[in-house]
Amino acid sequence: MRDHHLAPAEIIELACPDAARIHRAALVLVERGGDPIDHAAELVTMLPGAVVVALHRYRSTGSTNNAMLVRGLLPALPTLPPTPATTTPPPGPAVIDAAALTLLAVTSVLGEAFTFANLYEGRVVQHIVPVRGREAAQTSEGSANLDWHVEDAFHDARCDYFGLLCLRGDLGASTILAPARNLALDDRVTVVLRQPRFVVVPDLAHGLPTLSDIVPMPVLSGDPSDPEICYDAIYQRPADPTDRAAADALAALALAIDMAALGHELRPGELLLADNRRVVHGRTRFQPCYDGADRWLLRVMTCASVRAHRRRRALRTIS
């Protein structure tokens, strides 16, 4: 992996007073109770104008690496509880609900929050924590290297953007990204990757059986200068097991992704946003201690198309 970084224009930082003001407002909304999505819409009005402008620009035109980092979104949280031992902890306390509400507010500028019914109990805001005994899992529970993928590559309704909000970091855990526009691929490989010669089976996080009627799809599509990518290093393969050219193209793609990779170690209060249609991501290995002080992120996925969201009856949890 080369030493690539996010571009300066892809990083925006909140002033400490702004983060504290937003968090206080989020706590008030949590105390009020009601629909978190409605509260998130109200909380958007508390965001600094520069943040909203940057989010809108990112949604509309993308960025150099089709990613964005928001620093200082949360203030210091002295009452942060121990990192849970499961990705499906009980609700609360208020400090966590307020952080989740802040995440929902920021990501709402990019689209409508949603999730899948069979993914982590259908929670719209998901917890990403290491789970004892699941170290090797290629899911949010693992701590081994998380291989390159886009979220839910097997599903047409996969998210357009996702956000990772860090509550507690780990300096050994680097979130890695590889924008499709930065991939150095031979023209012959690109031609193959743009043909519907590949299938992706559901990943283990969904708890679904392998499907026998999966429709073949291309890996790359769209504008060659800013292509979309649908890739999963673990669950993707040629539709035809004898298709040597497709297998070779996937191998060449894997090497190109490694060469285009950039990494970032998330710190508390930072929010990393990525375009799930144009960027593949993963995570480096880290060593959890299971002592309540391990890495803890919150994740939200969004659908950028209001029309698509309405066609799904505006459901927040889909099948």
C-alpha cells in the first residue's frame, strides 16, 4: 500500500465550541424522545454553515478521493461508557444516543438513512466493535485484516454513502480506502471488468444462504473518469468458473486496489464519509484487549436518491 492521504479539501474541522453546542442540542433532543430521524433533521440546523456547504459540495460533485473527513464533530466525552462486547448492545446511555443523533444529522445531508432487516437486528445506527471469538470474521465484529469491499455488494439497494463516527479509537486500526478513479488498470482488464461476468454472494453479516440465482454484474461501470465499482475480495467471483479472463481481471484489480490505497486511523470525534458506489474500503488488523477500552465506531448508511427511497415506501429497514 502506498502512502496516500486524503486531500486537504476533503478534510473539515469543527471548532470546539461548535461541537459542544451540537452535542448539548442532541442531548436535549434525546431527552425529548420521539423519532430520531425527525430529531436529526432538526439537529442539521445546528451544524456550522461551512460544514453544510462542504457536505453539499461532496454530495453534488464528489471529491479527489470520493471521501470526506469531519474532524472534531464530537466534544470530549468524559462519560463515555465502556466499549460494548457486542455489536447489538442495549439502547443508551444518553451520551451514545446523542452521538448517534449527530451522525444521523450529518449523513442526512447526503441522503436517507436505512439498513437491511437481517443486518445487526435492523438497526439504522450500527455499532462497530471487536467481539471476542470473532477476531477473524469479515464483518464489523472482527479485528483481523478486513478485506477490500463495498458495503453489501450483492444487493442492488446497497448504500450510496456510509459514515463511520469514532467514539473510541485504536492507533493500530487504519480504515483504508481505494477510489475507483485512481485505479491503474490495463485497458484489456478494464474491458473485462465492465462486462457482466461476475457474481457476489451475500456476506456472513447478513446471515443469508448462498443464492443460486444471482444475476451476473460488471465490477466497473459509469463514466471512465469517475467510475463506479462493485467489488468484494471475499464474496465475488467469475459467474462462469471456467472464465479465466474474468479471474485474471479480478486478480489484476486486487493489485491495483492495493496500489491506490490510502489509510486513516480514526480518532475520537472524527467522522469518515465515503461514496460506497465509487470507493472500496477495508481495515488493517488491530489487537483488541476486551477491557472496555477497545475501538468503538458508529455507522450509518444512506440512500442518496429520494425517488428510490420513496419507491421503497420510505422504509428505514429493507429486505
